[in-house]
Amino acid sequence: MTDCHAGAVRYQVTDVDRAVGFYTEHFGFRVVRRPGPAFASIAKDSLSLWLSGPSSSGARPLADGTRQEPGGSNRIVLQVPDLNACVASLRAQGVQFRNTAEEGPGGRQIQAEDPDGNPVELFQPAEGSGFPAATGGGSTG
């Protein structure tokens, strides 16, 4: 096994300042590191999120020339105690959603979008699902 530890999730964004504002204002992330306009490291609880602007080293094209773009289906998941209340609050603040709430045996979820189209899943676990209950201690919008 390779010697490693969990690091962060990286999102490609077109405007780092706008992305920082979105995550700090709507979800209570805090800025950890801001070495310049092309990159920011933000965090909430034990989740580190790296926001890479177009001129950052983390946004350079891959070896085959493929451009790294915002969006896609991979996403961070933020657990919330009350999905309906969270969605209502975020909608009132103008946050856009990709879908309507879905329900499965583990709970209910919906996907919000950051200003660059990167998905943010909001998840409320079902009682008895085995997921720890969200405590509601942080900002959800």
C-alpha cells in the first residue's frame, strides 16, 4: 500500500473570489490558505476544498491536452439535519439546484450548484440508515 493520507477535493473554478464567497457565505466554509488570486484552500469540519482558478497549476491541461473544466458529476457531500429547510433557505438566497430531492434507503439528497456548475450534494440521512445524524452545528445557508 502507498503511504498517503486524505488530502482534499479540488474543484476547477473560473473565478476564485466568487467561489470562496459562495462556499463561505452559503455553507460556512472558512478560508485556510489564499496564496494568490489563482487558488484558495477552504475547509469545513474535516473537509478541505481546493478552488483552482484557470491560471493555477492544478488547472493546467493534462498530458493529452485535455482541459480541466468545472462541473461534472463528482461532488462533495454536505450532511444536513433538515433537507427541506436547507433547500428553502438556499433557494431564497438564489442558489441553483440541478435536480429535485431524491430519496433512497440511506436518506434524501439534492444537488446544488456553485457559480461554476460544480455540484454540492446536500444529504439528510434516514433514521436507522447507519449514517450518523447531522448535528446542525454549522451553517447550511
